[in-house]
Amino acid sequence: MAAICFYFQVHQPYRLRPFTIFDTDSNYFDEMQNMQVCRKVADKCYLPANRLLLEMIARHRGKFRVSYSITGIMLEQLEKYAPEALASFQELADTGCVEFLAETYHHSLSFLFSKTEFIDQVKMHMEAVKRYFGQTPRVFRNTELIYSNEVPEAVKRVGQFDAILAEGADHILGYRSPNFMYRSPGPDGTKLLLKNYRLSDDIAFRFSNRYWSEWPLKADKFASWVNAVNGNGTIVNLFMDYETFGEHQWDHTGIFHFLKELPEELLRHPDNRFLTCREAAEAFDSVDVIEVPHLTSWADSERDVSAWMGNPMQENALHELYQLEPFVRQTGDKDLLNDWRRLQISDHFYYMCTKHFSDGDVHKYFNPYESPYDSYINFMNVLDHLNSRCVSVCQRKEHAPARV
């Protein structure tokens, strides 16, 4: 029996406004651009895709099931700029066929630089999921599926999770297939759901590519590929950005029609069924331990963290950002803490990436800068101003009269 586990990532960052060394306004973020992008993606993807999924859940009487993770900052933006889209996600939650996962609230790289901040952000996100959707997440996915052997131990400091999502990269699987349940090392290892990147990327990246040998991709053809797993695996994990539907793959490509037809084609096979991530963790025992001593992610052909930490600009920006943590916390200023956390959004460092060829095209999508260097300079100008605010607050506190 093959289970199909659909997981969608929903995220948009807070983009920075153009900021120079002469700026004195601590409003760092481009309100107009963030609103426009949020509205655009809601109209092209979230609203039509959510309507379609609601119809599919009803049509298949609960047999079609999916999982999402929506970053905390995306929830904030939806509530402010596209409340009808947020309401449509809540309608999905009410069906009982949709699960919401835990992750870092600010879609940050905090796991790599500050375990304290990482734990705080995961807790913040879990609270947001509970508040918006009435669910307590039992499955975790780190930002951009960043994973190593250390992730399960760090996550245990937040709470008990049934499973963690990770990339089914060839260099960690070796001869093994991503179409089984695995677990992390140790006597109480956590179950791991590994992305089948070939089948996932067929939808997310290759669907509209007319030069692809399998174009056009129809639902029955894709279902036949999934059906081939029966007898050779137990679960097919299809993980992708939700913006695949309507934004990365535009409506005219037929992506919504493909999505509409896919559940019916998959359910034609008597051994197929859809499960949420948590249901998959409950349904299958792990078959082996997966060792991941080095960091992996779902980004780019390397499937590592070079998309955010692959050049000196990115390394410097990240180092300087997290160096500020003790000073930001020392101020006790909520606005400073909130701005510092928004500067942790991984997209800021993704924009600084200098990769070329096929990966470079991906890095240009939604990028507001003309070059990685413009991104770095703008970010560092903002960070320098944030540092000045920290110094100013700390100095005022030092000279403040003692409370009686």
C-alpha cells in the first residue's frame, strides 16, 4: 500500500525598503510592496487553490488530505492584507482533513546560530497555529527543510513531535528509497518523512517546461509514477511551495486542472490513500536510521545551506545579525526585538546569493534587488541602524535614575 503525503509551504517575507546610511526612520520594511505581493499571491494562488482543495475534500468525502506549514509572518500579513485568504485556510482547518505543522515563526536560520532563539520562535509559531487554526502541531519542519542529526534533539526542547520533515537527498539515502519511513539516530529517534524530490519537482519546477521529455504532465501519467511505488515503498512524500499553484506555475499552464484531477487518478488504485504528515507518522514504522551529520535542505541542486551561507556577504550579514542578540534582549524593547527577528527572515540572505545557471534563475524569483550586492548593502545599512538603536536604549537605561 502506498500513502500519498502532500505538504505545502506557505511563506512570504517582510521585504526591506531602500535604506541608506543617512536614514533615521526605524520603519525598515516596505509596507506597500509587502501588501502588493501578499495580495497578488493570495489572488493567484491561495484563494483559488484553497477553494479547489475544499471542493476536492468534499468530493472525495475526506479521503483527500493535506498538510501545510504557514510561517508566523505570513499569518500576520494575511490577517492584515488578505483576511479572506486567511479565512479560507481556516475553512480548510475546519474540515478535519488538513493539518498544520510547526516551524520557526520568522522563517529564520536561527537553528544554525542560536538555539535559544530557535526554541523561542518554534514556540511562538505553535502558539500562532493554535490561535488561528485550533491545532497543536505534532510534526515539525525546519526553515527550508534544513536538517541534520542535531535538529531532533533541539526540537525536543520545545515539545514532543511525532515526526520531522527532511529532504530525501541522494547523498544521505545512498541506495535507499525516500518512499519509506525512517528515524533519526538514538534509542528514542524521531521519525523522519523524507521528500521524494524527483516527483515533487516534477510538479513544482518541471510542470510547464515544454523542453522536458515528459511534458505535458497529466494527472493520469503522474499517478502511474506514484502507483509504481506499490510494492517498492509505503509512502510518497510530495513536498513543495504552495505558490507552485498559480504563481510559480501560472493558471494557463493547466496546473489547477492537474491538481483537481490528481486525487481521483491516484485513488483509482485500490492500494493508494492520502495521509497528513502526522497520520503517516502514526501509520508506518521506521525501517532504518538516517544519519545526517552535515546540513541538508530542499534548496538548489546541492541541497545544502549554500543558498543562504554560500558567500562572504551572507556569512558576514548573518554573523553580525546574531552577534546583536544579547544586546537586543538586554534592551527589553519589544519593537527592537521584533525588528531584529524580522531581519532573521531567511529570504534576506537568499537575495544575497551569487549562484548562477539553473539555480540562479530560482534565486531571482520575487527578488526585489537588482543584484546580490545591493541586497547586502541595504541589509547592512538597516542592521547598522538597529545596532545604533540598541546602543541608545542601553545608554538611556544606564543613566536612568534608580527606581524607588
